[in-house]
Amino acid sequence: MLSVVPSPVVVRAPAKINLHLGVGDLRADGYHELETVFHAVSLTDEVRITPADTRTITVTGPSGAHDRALDSVPLDSTNLAWKAVDALRAHVGGDHGEVAVSIAKGIPVAGGMAGGSADAAAVLAGLVRLWRLDVGRDELSGIAAGLGSDVPFSLQGGTALGTGRGERLTRVLSRGTFHWVIAVAAGELSTPAVYRELDTLRAAERSEPIRRAGTSDDVLTALAAGDARLLADALVNDLQPAALSMRPTLRRTLRAGTEAGALAGIVSGSGPTCVFLCADADHAVRVAAELSGEGVARAVRTATGPVPGARVVDEQTGG
Ligand code: ATP
């Protein structure tokens, strides 16, 4: 009997940085109104989806090895990748069978870089290919938004203005490539806990004013000009005071980055990852080397942005 080995689909999905993260007031539905500029960077998760008899999720480090930092990633129905399979199946109906999902994590877990959202986006893009579905971009983006506020951007990639919970996206003009150094912190910060901390800080604001980001116009102008120095001056994250209040050692990380010569440093989303903007690729390598020597981060990487959203990878060519 001829046995056919099911062929996997491999999808690469990027981490995100928020170049501008303006957090408005708490809405009645428990979310905050956001104005944010998302920027996809070349730190990626690689997700392999293979037809299988039963659903499984496995998670490894980028080289396929186990890593203790991954222990908190659930391998059951609470994993966003698992939820993405269910959401797409519920949307399209039909009997497509089960899949084994294996995730090689290059994006820090609970690091404020939307790693879970990247995996969910990867699964959506991968299953469209595997199941040969005719699902349009907007339709897929709607399913993505049901999974999480950052998932539509993880699908789309590039640079985009996000409003609402962050799920309503408008592409923005961005010229050239920006060069980043990523300082991966030990441990995690829970996104809901960081938002709660911000609410607490704002409630006690009379003693110490908490800056609000205002509009994203300065970031959009810098992106359109492709000017890293202008962008460095415009970076702002309303969640940063809350992340620093919960993890005071991040102040040292931010200081070390600017002392190492970065144009600017900022906490990524809800943290604890810190990102540093550099003038060019050589500059990023120098800053990364110096920052590594300071011992203020679990790992230091360089990355560029913008990069595309979740994309099926041709395994032969690797791209
Ligand atoms: P957010 O997107 O909420 O800002 P984050 O980027 O800080 O989150 P994630 O890496 O997405 O962090 O993980 C947040 C939590 O989500 C983890 O602690 C983990 O328990 C859970 N989680 C569920 N699915 C995944 C996944 N595929 N990868 C990583 N974490 C996941």
C-alpha cells in the first residue's frame, strides 16, 4: 500500500514594536482605547503545521532546543495557536481534519512583542494554504481580531496605525529600514497587569503627573521621512511608567542602551523587553555588543523593521 506522508506548511510571523502607544481611558468593555503605531521587526516565530490524527502543540526555542523561558507557554486549548485553528474551522466549516502545530519561538514569551499573536496569525495564514481555502484578507483579519487585539497586525505586518483596541489598522507610509537592538529581559510581565498598574498610577496622578502620549503625528512624520533621529525623538509608550513601576530594574536597561550610544530606548508594549533605535546596521551591532557586556538583559539581539506579516515560507529557498 502506498502511504502518503502529509506535507507540512511552514509560516514565519514577526514580533511587533509599538513606536507610539497612546493609552486612552478604560472602556465599558474592559479594554482601553488605543492609538498606536505598530512596526513589525525581524524577530520571528516559525510555525510548522502538519495534518495529523489529533491536535498537538509543541514549542521549542529558535534552534529547536528546549528553553526554560518557554515553560509558561501552554500546550493546550488556551494556546492562541490552538484557538486560531478552532476559530478558522468554525468560520469556514467542513471537515478539514486535525493538525499538529510546532512552534519554534524566536519572539520572547510575555515580552510585550506579541509572540502569541504572531503564532495565531501564523496558524491562520498556514491553514488557508494547507486547507486551500478561499478566504479574503479582510475576512481573515476579522477572524484574527476575534482572537486578540494584536493578531490582525501580526497578519498584516509592515508599519500600521492601530485604533480601537489596536485591531483597526491603517497602513502608514514608512521609508527605508530602521535598525533596532532588542534587550530581552529575564522573566515576563502580564499585559493585563501592566494596564491595571497604569490605571492605578493614573488614579493617584495628583502626586506625580503621568505623561500621556498625545497623537502619533510626530512618529508618522518621522516614518514618512525615513529619518531614524526624528523617530528616536518621537518614540513614546504610555505603558512604560507602569512597566517600570512593576520592574524597576528596566530603568537600568534603558540607561545602559542610551549610554551604549543608541539614539533612543523604549519599553516594548507592556514590556519587559526594551528596544533601542540605532542609526544603521553597524551602529546596531556596536550598541548590541556593548549592551551584552553590561549584563542588563537575558539576551541581546539586533533586528530590522518593517518586515512583512505572517507568511508561508518556501522551505527550499527559506524565504
Ligand atoms: P500581548 O500580546 O498580550 O502583549 P505579550 O506579547 O507580552 O502579550 P505573549 O508572548 O503573547 O506576550 O504571551 C502572553 C501569555 O500568553 C503567555 O504568558 C502565555 O501564557 C500565553 N500564550 C498563549 N499562547 C501563546 C503562544 N502561542 N506563545 C506565547 N504565549 C502564549
